[in-house]
Amino acid sequence: MPHRVTVPLPHPKPLLKPPVYAALGMAASYYAYPFLSSLSFGGFLFWSTLFFFALIIALLKVLCTFPLGKSLSPSAFLCLKRLSIIVAAAAIGFSLGFAARKTVTSHVETGIMHERITAVSGTLYQDPRTLFSGAGLGVLRLSECYGEDGLRVSSSGNLSVFFPAESVPHIKEFGRGCFIYAEGTFTNTNRGTVFRADSVHLVTQAPPIQQFRTGLRLTLTEKLQNRSAAVNADYALPVWGGFAQAMLLGARDDLTEEFSQAFFNSGCSYILALSGMHLAIISAVLSFLIRRPLGIRGASLAGALFIIFYVFIAGSQASLVRAAIMYLIGTFAIWGFFKKCVLSVLSMAFIIQLMFQSHSGITLSFILSYLALAGMITLGQTFFSLFSGRLPEIIARGLSASLGAFIATAPIVALVFGSLKPVGIIAGLVIAPLASLFLVLSLAALATAFLPVPLWNIFDFSLSLLYRLLEFVVSSAGYVPGITVHSPVPVLFISAFLWLFVLFIKKQDDVYRSSLASFG
């Protein structure tokens, strides 16, 4: 009897998880919705037919890998199974994205012409901000609009309102959730139609839970500025207080215009936006304090509860919500519900956030947040593989993340701002660690502000020095000129070319390293 030799099949390449394909399908329908909704029946039929034939071609490519009339080979069966998973996940995501975008209304329904409107009323939807001019800016969820001769109509939508400077402290005291009546006029700007209020009347207070939130935010702000000491003694407000508020609470009201502009010029303005970096530092400090008594699982659960509370206090900025959802999904992974894959976690966060915060998907912070992290996970990891063994790990990791995020977000940044700041790739390697240290010390200073022990002066001195150092580094990086971009299309093609080029170099590097390993 002849000896049978079993030849093992080649190990298949790893398949991306279904959430990744679902997120891609959701992104495609969500951001293509204006185009899809504007299509006539014939246009929709054309694109549907094109998609159908593309699917048929993909299926035929799989089916042609084995002879007709014979049973499926294991490799063909595996390919067909993979393709069915990809198509099913993408189709589900496509449907979810279409449904999510359909609920988003970017326009304001006033019911009457803007020229006739003399007043508006509604609920303060976001925390009011103080602009550099001293005026305030808030978003009202419109309830009614008022015109001449007692005209009063129901309205809907989120309306940006500029408040007069004298009313800002009062509005901040009442906070998010209060009902406002404002008299003024509509004005067209380069960012759309806004309402400029001449006078503001607070009609009703916010719900109790929102009052608690506003009171806690005001207390934390007062502690960071050490206002009680400034009132009771000849004490100047800390120079770093405004930056600490921005890093901990997302409130940029007390940041100087020069300091804020310097961050933008240096290409590191993302550091001022509450995101995964801030959440990771805060959760790491909390985990350090409670991990030993509670254990890993207990600490992760306590951290998840704290993250939910922190997002409630700091506000629902898109980048912060994204980081919080990813942390909560990671907690489920720690408890053993599924295996943790960073790209899958990011995809699941994208799907969940668009399902429950559909309006956030059209904001710039949402788009840049997800693109930057996706670039870090994919292209950044490729860069890190290339730099490993050639650069110190701490430099290679930071540089890889910066390059991945920059290339992934460059087309959107060029489209919105008309310029690119490549200096941010290098500047971020210095500014981000300094900002992280500043955040940790700010948390410690905030904790000591509630204690009777006189430790405030120590942290005040340290944070003042660190703030001045940050100010110097950020300002110095801001002097480096950026690249003016007149059209985002070339940037898009260059980014795609760089992405493919890096993947090609990585493949050649893998072959080179394998040959060295074999030789050794």
C-alpha cells in the first residue's frame, strides 16, 4: 500500500474582524448620504447595479478557484466563508449608517423668515464659552421664535448664539440645561447662520442633575484657580490655571489667545481637545490608586464607572466620548467577554457613537479623532515595525504614532484649514509628554486644594515652571512655517501614495530581516 503524504494548506492571512467591515460600511453610507439622497431613481438604480455586479465579480473570483462540478476545496470554502462575512458585516453597517445620517438635521427650522425674527427661546444645549473678545457663545436647542406684532412660532434645531459679555457670568452660573429667552437678530457668517443676542433672560433653571453638574464644574474651576486665596489675600491667580481647566474640564475660557494660537501654529492643537490621551492619564492615576485593593477586574469596573462620571462632568466632546466608549469596551474584554483587538474596539466605538450620537459624526473633532487613531493603529504600527531596532523604542513609538495620525488626517486638515503643520510631527514628541506631566500635576494640585494641608504652593511653583516651559516649546515650534494648501485633492493623493509606499517598504524590510535571520 503506497504511503500517503498529507500536504498542509498554507496558513490563511488573518482576517479583519467583522466590526471593522461594519464600520467601513457605516462610514460609507453615513458620509455619502447627501450624495445618495440626492440621486434620482435612475441614478440610484445605476449605482445599485454597479455594486451588484462588483459583488458578482468578487463571488466569481472565489468560485473560479476550484473546478466546476467538483466539491469545494478547503481553501475555496474558506474564501467563500470570508467573503460572506465581509459582505454581511458591510451591509449591516451600510444600513446603520444610512439610518443614522437620516436623523441628522444640520439646518435650523425657524418657521418664519430670519429677517422678521426679533427673539428666540430654547434650552442651553452645551456649556457656554467665553470668547477672547469677552462675549459668550452657546448652542440653543430651539423651542420657539418670535417676530413683530406678537408673532410666535414653534422652531427646531441647534442654533449658535452669541451672548453679550455682561450676561456671560450669569449664564455660566445657570449652566447647561437652563431655558433662555434672547432678543437680537440673525446674522450670516462664514460658518453659517448665527443669532446675535442683545439681551438675555433666563426663564427656568436646569434640571437638578444638570444643576449638580454645573455646581461641581464651577467648584473645580474655582479650586484650580485658587480664587478663595485670591479673594482673602493679596494673591495672584495662577498663570497655569486656564491651561489646567482646558486639560481637565475641556474649558478653554481662561486660555490666552496667544497660547491657544501657538498650539495651532505648532500643529499640536489636538492636545487641547479632551481625548484618549487625557482619559488614559486620568484612568492610569485612578488604576494606580485602586488596583492593589480591588484587583485588575475590580479596578477596571471602578474605572469604567469613574469614566462615565467624568464624561458627564467634562462634557460630551466627540473625541472624549470616543475614548470613553473604547475604555468601556476594553473593560468588557478584561472581564473575558471577547478578545481585545484595538482596531475592532475602535470600529465598535465608531458604530456605537454614530448610533447614539448621530449628529456628532459631522463634527470636525469626531472625524479627526477617529482618523487620527485609525492612522496610529494601522500606518503607525507599520512605521513602528520599520523603526524597531533602528531607533530607541520611546522615540520610535511616539514618532510612529505622530506620522500615522498626520498622514491619515492631512486631507481633512487641508480641506478645513487650508494649511498643514508638519512641525507637529516632531513637536508633539516633546509637547505631549510635557502636557501629560502637567495633567498629572494638575490632578495632584486639585486634590490638595480640597485638603487642609498647605501643599498648594509647592504644586503652584512646579506647575508655573512647567507651564512656562510648555509656553516656550509651543511658541518656538509655532514659528516654523506650515504648508499652504489651495486644494485638498493633491494632499489626498499624496497621503494615499505615502500609505502604499510605506507598506511596500515594510514588505521589503520584512524580506530583508527574514534573510538576515535565516543567515544567522
